Amino acid sequence: MQETILDIQNLTVSFDDNKVIDDLSFSIKKGDVIAIVGPNGAGKSVLFRALLGLIPYLGKIEWSPDLKISYVPQRFNVEKDFPLTAKEFLRLKSKDQNKILAALESVGLKNKQSDIHHIEHHLLDQRLGWLSGGQLQRILVAWAILDDPDVLLFDEPTTGIDVGGEETIYNLLKKLNDEMALTILLISHDLNIVYKYANSVLCLNREKICFGPPRDVLDPQALIKLYGGEAKFYKHEH
Amino acid sequence: MNDLYLQLTVAILIGIGAGYLGSFMVLRRMSLVGDALSHVALPGIALALLWNFNPFFGAFTVLFAATLGIWALERKTELPSETLVGIFFTLSLAVGILLVPDHELLEALFGDISSVTIPDLLITLASVTAIVVITSFILRGLTISTLSKDLARSMNVSVDKINLLFLIMVSLIVALGLKVVGTLLMGSLVIIPAAAAKNVSVSVSRYVFLAALFGALASMGGIFAAGFLSIPAGPAIVLTGGLIFLITLAPYIKKN
């Protein structure tokens, strides 16, 4: 039985008398991959900010002690000419060259044999804003795992990535989950992804609509309640 | 001759400080804050002139108070700094124009480098040194919080403290530069060298360095041009900066 690393009870978050999250309770075990789904404005990003202690809340959020939590926020708009190279960005988190190389290998931007100079020229010494969507996402994941976190909070990892790129990012996150026992919470809009990669899904629309294994909890009634309308979801049986 | 060296040194120091801070002002979309703050300083200068003490202290006191006000209001209301500063500066400019004695008004608005003294040099040297040292210390936090406030906070970066410190340093450099370029043009000294540096920089370390360098070059070129052509130093410095900016655009033009 895996240990519980996060316990949330009766979490309520309000902004100016508006309840954005209402009486939410659930818990997470080490090694879980939890997808959080829900319509826009449902409180998903707010949940992350509460989990990180960035905003005030009512209720209980209890992490295991001494956990390293890494966070990749959603709004990470880097304009094309923002003068910051990928290398400088990574070094904002760690100046350890070996750690950086290891992280780049983990995210598939570098293989063991390839030369550091090649990757420096094409990637590390380029501006963050010039990288392709897929490369930027991998750099962000590399950044997130640089200090060997226990938990990764990833807000909409594939905003702005094409479908092919989406698959590989999730494969990557799953691989990290397997290899590093990295607990992952990710906010996603894509139910196919949820089915494929998450062992539990939290349906959030201000309150908890569902929580549990996707196969068990994502039924049509839950989806209607979650998205507030006729949400037809066809699960392909392979 | 001594006078020229004095003026050059003061102007170059201010150019360095303005460029250095300006680099982050441009990134944080605070480009117009320098301009507005320099207008806010006018009542401070007026009072200093009326009560006979160094205008720098008058300016800095008013700017410091305005900065604290802006910072506190920004935290409370989430209004962007440009709105708040906009309100402050239009009011202050009006008050300042009324208060400044007529014969001093031109100098207050356009600066007068020839009135720079040794004590001014010492204050400038100490201040710019402090600015460069402090900014180097907070560079990491400053960069991360510019990318994303949430990200910075999640990494235990004191975003609010850094914001305040940064704003205070901006007030300091604006107060210093008023003597050289005046309240109307001080804003350009923080924007133009940084904007030029952004055109030719890929990395942040090069960007910040070049912004300071271009600031220094603009000051130097401006002082020499002012002497040569017998024009006021303020506009000369700003126009030199503009020239540097145009030059940095050249590679783009060639590319297209």
C-alpha cells in the first residue's frame, strides 16, 4: 500500500465572496498520476495555487513533511524576443551542469552520446521564446525535474502543442513517473489523455464531481454534471 | 577642463545606472514608469529650491513616497503600475509647475549639467554603486518574477520585496538623473539604451550589460556633442541614445 502524501479536507477557496473551490476533499498517494479536469474557470489552476500555499484558503491541505514540489504554471508566455536563453533559464534553478545534462536526457532533448556543443548551439543558447512549442515544453519539464522533486504540479502541459507533440509529452511524464516515482498532478482538458495516462482523475467544477480511476468514474452522468451540458464522449475500445 | 571631466563622470555613471535598471523596466513593461516618475519629482524639486536645499533630496523624497504609495496600492487593488503612476504624475506635474520659481523652471524641466558639483558626484557614485550591487544580488529573483509571479512565489522568491526594492532603485536613478537631463527627458534615459540592447541580445546577461554600456555611451556622446555643438546636454544625450537604438535596428533591416 503506497503512502499518502497529500490529504485535502474541506478545501474552500473564495475570491471576493465568490467560491471558486467549494468543500473539496481527496487524497493522493506517492507515485500517483492524477489528472484534474473540468471546464474553464472551474478552479483547477486555483487548486494548484492553494496546494502550493500561494493563496489563502479554508480547510486542510496536508502534504507529507519535507516534500519537494515542482510547479510549472499555465501562464508562461514568453515573447519571442525575451532575452533569456534556455540555458540561462535552466540555470535559474540549478547551476549544476551535470544535473542539467541529466534532466535534458530525461526529457529526450539529448541522448547519452550526443555532444554538448550540438545541443548548445541548437537549443541551449537560443532564446526561450524562439523554441518550438514541443521544445519549450520539454525545457519546462526539464526545469521542473532539475532539483529531483517528489511531486510535480503541471498546469495544462500541452497548451499550444500540436497533437503529435502532446502524446510525447505525456509519454515523457509517464516515464518520469515510472522511473523516478514522481507523483504527478496535471491539469488537462483532454479526456483521451486522462484515460491513457492517469491512474486517478479529479473532476472539478468548483466542487468535486468525481474522483477515482478514469474507467470507474468518468461516466456520462459525471461528464454532464462536470461540463454542464451534453458532453458526448466516445471511448474507443481497442 | 575639470568641469568637463566632472560632468562626464556624473553623466556616465547615471547612464550606467539608468541602463542597468532600464533593462528590467522594459522587460517588466514598466517603460513609461521612469518618465512618469520624473514628472512626479517636480514638486519635490520645487520645494527644495524654495527652501534652499539640494534638489536631489527633494526629488528623491517625493519619489520615494510616491513609490511606496504605488507599491502599496498595486498590492491591494491589482491595478497596473502605469495607471496609478499616471494619476500621480499628472497631478504632480501641475503642482510642480505652479510651485517652481519661474527662473528655475527651465532648469528643472530640462536639466543643467553645468551646475553639477563634487558632492553631486559623490552621491551619484555611491548611489549607482549601490544600484549595481543590489540589482546583481536580486537578479535571479528579478528574472524569475518577470517570467511568472506564481512561479517565483512557488520557489520562495520574495516577489513583493523585490518589487519594492526595484521601484526604490528606479526612484533613486530618476532623482539622480534629473540634474543632467531634467524632468521631461529622464524617462528616455531608462528606456532607450535598454530597448537598443534588447535588439541585439539573446541572453539576459548580455542584455543587462549592453543596456548599461549603451547608457554610458549615450551619456558620453551626448556630453561631447553638447560641448561641440553648444546645445543643452539633456537632449543631446537622449538623441545619442536614439542614434544607438537606430544602429541596433540595422541587422533587422538587413534581414528583411
